[in-house]
Amino acid sequence: MGTRVHSPMALSGAGGVLSSPASVAEVRLLEQNSRAKTRQLAEVYRATAEALASAIAAKDTYEQHHVRRVQFICELIAHKMGLGGHEIDGISIAAMLHDVGKLGVPNTSSSSRDPSTRRSSPGSPTMPTLGRRDT
């Protein structure tokens, strides 16, 4: 007969009362499934960030290279700081998304590398104002 443990995973009912103790093997299986689902979720999250970064990059080639340069530099700094894998992944995703506000700005105001030649038409949103929410 296997060892039985009382696990939060075996909770059921509205009162949170243990319905029956779970075996060690059942708990291990639940933990493995949980880790697998967490990995899948992380992969989907990264793929979503990469899709948004691709959308930013599609606006013009400068943006494409800019996003990758920022990502590379941020990852390099994170490595030099001695950060771990999860922290570096988070920084990498943040670097990919740092210009996501440009998706809502017309090409005429964001496609020029020279800030002095960037123009927005009257009434068109600018990147900083797109993220602001007035409530």
C-alpha cells in the first residue's frame, strides 16, 4: 500500500475539506502536470511578446533593428549583473515590448530616425498619450 499524504491538491467542495488523502505518486503527477502547464504558458507569453515585437518591427526596418539591439543590450547587462534565467527572460520580454506604444502611432510620426523630422498630424495620438488612461 502506497504512502498517503494530505495535500492541498486533494481539496474539494466549497468548505475546502479534504475529500480523501492523495498518494505521493498522485501529488508528484499533479506537480509534473503543473510544471508542464507553467512551461506552456511561458512559451505562449513569449510568443505573444515576439508577435507584438514583430508588429512594431513591421512598421519600418529601423524599428526592427532597434528592438533587437535593445533586447540584446538588456540581456547582456542582465548577464553581467549575474541575474538568473527567469529574470533575464523577463528583461528580454520587456525589452521586446518597450516600444509597443508605437503600434498606435501613424507611420509618419514614428518612421523617421531623426527626431527633428518626425511630425504628427493634428489630432493624431502620440506614443506617450496612447498609454495614458483618463478615468
